[in-house]
Amino acid sequence: GAFLLSRYLLRHEVQKIVKRHPKLKAVDSAMRDAGWKAVWLLQVSPAVPFGVQNYFLGASKVHVRSYLAGTAISGLPSLL
């Protein structure tokens, strides 16, 4: 839910902020280019709470398919 809310309601405002900061712009581009791997690495990292990650990923340029794949792969260890 947080991903979709961020993607379709907050993305425009977040992208305005990203465009003004070169480092954020670089991270946003890396998220798009690395796809599911970037999502997976972010989600297995304990540095950022899961809910915040979903808002961030929704506002980023990561593709929905990559988000779903990375989320599914990062959840596999908890199933075993």
C-alpha cells in the first residue's frame, strides 16, 4: 500500500526535490537501472525501516515489476 500511495500520489512532489539535489538524482537513477537487485539490497538492509523503504521506492523511478521481484526475493528467507 505504501509503495502505491507514494507512486501515484506523492511521486510528483518527491521528484521535484530529487531534481534539485544531484546526489538524490544519482540514487534515483541507480534504483531504476539496478532494478530488483537494488530493491532487494535495500530491503535486506536493517538501516532503513521497511515502511520508509516502501515510500522511498514508490517515489523512485524503480519499475513496479522490479519492486515486486525484489520484495519477493527478500521475503524468501523468512519462508524457510
